[in-house]
Amino acid sequence: MTAKIAYDDVEVGTELPAQTFPVTRATLVRYAGASGDFNPIHWNEKFAKEVGLPDVIAHGMFTMAEAIRVVIDWTGDPGAVVEYGVRFTKPVVVPNDDEGAVIEVGGKVAAKLDDNTVRVDLTATSGGQKVLGMSRALVRLA
């Protein structure tokens, strides 16, 4: 696959389509099984509160993976992502109810670089709080 977005068609400031990602306790159980990360802060409310958390929280790597989906959907090619990194700033708290939490992600082209590469800066929030900082992806476009 190659990116469906052409480098020449993108400018600094180009916004990627924003997306929202629901997260429930069931989502966390499925992710724990897939990743092998069964830390009880991600499924045991009593334990999470005993260690000072407000409630069960989503896995950081899950949150990071949901955020990069905005870039992958924009390019149409997961292989277009050359580099990706974030800082975890706040946890995504997932209450034990029918709604759970929502991760809201947006992105913007922050720089056009050499070799048909752009830097995309992502914003990720949940419950009105920024949950990822310095969330940046280097993306090679067509």
C-alpha cells in the first residue's frame, strides 16, 4: 500500500479528520488479552483506587494506538507512519457503567520535511483533559 494523500496536496496547518473512540471496561479486557498486559489498574477498581487512581484506567499503549488511527485512516496506509511517539500526561479513566469513556483525537500537519515526509501533531483528550502530550508522527506521503 502507499499513502492515498499526496505530499504536494498538503500544507502546514492541514487538519486531519477528528475521530472519537469509545472505551469501556470490556474494551480494556479485550486489550489486556491481546497485549498480555493484565495489570490490575486496568480492570480492578478496588486495586486501582488503593494505589491512588480515581478508577480503572485505560492502558497507555491502547490510548496511543487509538490516537495513531487518525493518521492511518487519513493516509490509508499504516506503513506510511515512519516514526511515532507520545508522552502520557493524564490517564483515561474508564468508569464501570454503560458509557465508559471517550478518547477524542485530532491532528494537524505541523511541518513539511524532506523526502515527502510530514510531521503530524496529534491532540488526544478524554473527559476534557489532555491525555497525550508531544504526540507526533512522521508520515511519508505519496
